[in-house]
Amino acid sequence: MEKILSKPESLKDSVLSYCPGCGHGIIHRLVAECVDELNLREKTIAVAPVGCAVFAYDYFNFDTTEAPHGRPPAVATGIKRTNPDKFVFTYQGDGDIAAIGMAETIHAANRGENITIIFVNNANYGMTGGQMAPTTLIGQVTETTPFGRDPKREGYPIHLCELLATLEGTTYLERVSIYNPQNIIKAKKAIKKAFQCQLDGKGFSLVEVISNCPVDWGMTPLDSIKWTEETFIKTFPLGVIKDKTNV
Amino acid sequence: MKKLIKGNIALCEGAIAAGLHAYFGYPITPQNEIPAYMSKKMVELKRVFVQAESEIAAANMVLGAAVTGKRAMTSSSSPGISLKQEAISYMAGLQLPSLIVNVQRGGPGLGNISGSQSDYFQAVKGGGHGDYRLIVLSPNSAQEMYEFAYDSFDLAEKYRSPVMILTDGIIGQMMEPVEFNKSEKKDFNDKNWVLTGCKGRQPRSVQSLLMKDGVLEKHNINLQEKYKIIAKNEVKYETFMTDDAEIIITAYGISSRIAKSAIKLARKEGIKAGLLRPKTLWPFPSQIIDSLAKKGTKFLSVELSHGQMIEDVKLAVNGKAPVEFLGKAGGGIVTEQEILVKIKEMAK
């Protein structure tokens, strides 16, 4: 028998600590496949966030560093500015990137830092047990919105890609999801394009991946996929938000 | 040949001569000469300068550069240094060499922009969360701003530790002749922990999150062992007229300059006064204080604070001799006359 598919070299053999049915495993694999296919593994320095992906350095088989909560874009700025020949990306969740780290995100984007951000949006703080995130949907029940997110009390879900699109410093912004194979293929294409954007020296790229969090959403994995398709992406429509890679 | 420049600029020149690769800053008085000078000089030298969006971001940019083995620094003044504590604690945990400069101003809160020495506790007792130490250097002249900045990176790299230069608005702003007597250094060589991309080796990760049973405990023990070695090897201080002194002033930074003048005045009046000036605030020169205390010398801690370093002086003296205090905070400066009056009181 011929082996036609194997684990990407950019993933270690370690067992992922993510919950059953969580989307991070798929997204890790997509990132690793893109790093391999673009032959970047040996020049990659990745920045792990604080949140569910905090253990990313145990899973990715390339150089990784820790960063304080929300600061990966600043840490990545420090790495890339002093090492312009390296490939630098951050992997961050919604709380990390759009709440505590919003200033770092906006200003790294506005400076047009030649880095890539993989932003996993699962509409809640997964690691700490499912509290409200900046991207939590209106009416969504979380540990800290037991009556559902009320915009009068908690404000509205932040659309980070659309916000960043207003900044001249951003080059490529796309929102994708992984709730079915078709979208997984699209997500991979977007990640690869974002990586290529950096390799071509074209500036700031970010891919927002709409992902599921069955355990903290209180759903079965299948129900969480259904909710992603029927509800989640209605608030966060998929597609290219901004693309100046050909300019 | 000496050049007349401000302490803050002398510090920049020292760091640049030491092979500084990247400077990340944010405006705040009284350290503004540093980012302003760096924005021109670093760009001319084709090195990295970034004006960050906040002190938090600037310190985390230093973390990013340091993780790849590049010599990087940030500077700020007191309220900004509070914001940098997050990254400082991380860099201590991650064991990243770097330089953080605090040109102290008055506090607490927004305080004012006058020179002050009220951040001693923050600098030497931790500042951020967790059990860690910073190597804290205290220059008292523009010349030392240059020299201490120059030496700080070797020290940081030798021990894989952040170094803080704790100075103040007066030393920073004061113009003095400086001899640029150091030769240009290069970025430090590749060490076995820096992130460079995993070409030809196993991937590395730099982390302070250590969740497995006992691993963090071991990490903390290792840090403490390192601090013991630093405390043994790196204490630096200056003594002035201490040999026959009956009253010894302990003072650092700008206070030590004023104290020296007061000591000369006291000597003219026949009072045997002397000065013990820590150049390193951590590690603290406890041993020399201990041996002076054994001779029965009285101590006077002079600070631009309401009494911070005096706690370390008292710990070193350990009840063997009286320790008195003279200080002002919030913009006031202790004068040599005020110190003289206090010395006379103590000599009675």
C-alpha cells in the first residue's frame, strides 16, 4: 500500500490537550501543513498566546516563544524587526487579541508589521472555563453572561477584521471557518496566502478562523458544528475582508 | 576627549557602544531625551527603533528581540515602569537578557516630573509578580550613565537576566563632561537557547509556563541559585572617607553626590563622616555595611524618598548600630546644609 498522507513535519507527536471536538486541532494542522508546504519550518519563530493555545509550543515542531496575555503582536514586532529574514507568526484567541491585547493588535497592524496572525475566534474564553469574549454573540450564554450577552450591559461582538480593514497598514485580512471540509480547504488557502504575503514582504496579514468550542458552549461536537454554521457565521460572515496583496 | 552632554544621552551612547540592536520606547518625562536621541541615532546606524503604542508594548517588543538573542532595551520613568512590570516578570521567568532604564520621577500615581528616588522598592524587591530579582545598577553621574549602560548587556547575558538601570530625573537631565572611553561591541554570539529558526537542530521553546508536577518548583530553585551567584560576584559600591568615619551616609544616585558635599563640610567642622554608595542596589552591598557596623559606626540613609533603601541598610546593620534617615520625596531635594545639620545632630 502506498502512503499518501502523513502528519506534517511541523507538528510534534505529542497528544493535544484540547477538548474533544475542539477546532484547534484542525487549525494547528492547517498551519503546520502551510509551514511545511512553503518550506518555512527552519526559519519560523512562532509566538504562543495565553489561552487555549498556550501550549502551542508543545505541539508545533519549530521554534516558539511565550508571550504575556494579549502581547503576541508586540513580541512578534520585536522578533521580526530584529530578524527580518525569519518567518514570524502569532497564534491567538479572541480574548487575547481583541480584549486585553487590542492595543497591541491595532498598532502592530497600523505599523504594517510584516507578520502574520492566526486568530481563532470561538466566541468565548475557552481556557478559563467559557467566559464572555469580545466576540461573544448577542444573547449567547457564557459563564459571565448567564442571562445571555445583553448589548446594553456588555456591548456588541467586535468584528476585528472589519476594524483592522480601516487601517492603511493592513494588507490581507480574511475570515474563514472549519465547520466542514469545504471550509477547511478554504481556511488552508487563506492561511497559505497570509504566509505568502509575509514572505513577499507585503506587510500585515491576519486570518480569523471561526472555530467551535463544544465543551464551553455546552454542546456536543456535532451540535457545536451546526451552531457554527447556522448561527455563529451569521454574525461573523466569512470571506476576504481586505486584500492588497496584488497592489 | 570629553564631551558635555546630558546623562540620558550618555546612557544612549553607552548602550549603542555595547552593540544595542534595538530600542523600543514611549514618551514620558523626564526620560524623553532617550527615545528622541535613539530615533535618530539608531536609524542612522541602521539598527532598530520603534516608538511603541504603550510602555507595555515597548517592554514586550524588548522581550521579542531578546528571545532571539539580540541586545534590546527600553526606557521610561516611574509610571511607565509600573506598566512594564508584566514583561519584566516574564523576562525574569524566561531568563531573557535585556536592559530596562527607569529615569525616576515623583510618585505615587502620576506624581510629577521632578527627579525622585521613590521606586527603589519596585526595582529591588521584585516589582512584578513571582519570586525574582533584577540586577539593579545605580549610576550617579553622566559618565556612569554611559559606563553602566555599556556594561549592562554583558551582565544581563552572563546571567540570562534583565538588568535595570535605576537613575533619576536629575542625573538624566544634568549635563556633565563624559569621556567616551569604551570600544564598540557586537551583538552577542548565538547561545544554546535563543530562537533563530530550527535549521540544523531540534526546535526550541522559551517559556515560563511550567505546569508539570515539580517543574516550576525546580525552575524557581534554579533562579534562586543564580541569584545567589550574582549576589556573591556582582556587588559594586564606592566608599568615600569611610576608614576613620564615625558617621556613614548611605546614599545612591543623585543623593550620593549631595551627601559627598555634605561630608566634606562636616570634615571641615571636625566631624568624621563618610559615604557608602551602592553602585548595585541589587545585589546590595550588605557585607561592607555589616563590617562597618561592627566598628560601631552610626549610619544615615539619605534618599529622595521617605525611606526605602534604609530598610536594606537596617537589614545589613542588623541592630548593631543606629540607623537614621533623611529624605524628601515628590520633587524636593535634600540639600547639603540639611544633611550637615543632621550629621551634627548625630555627632552630639
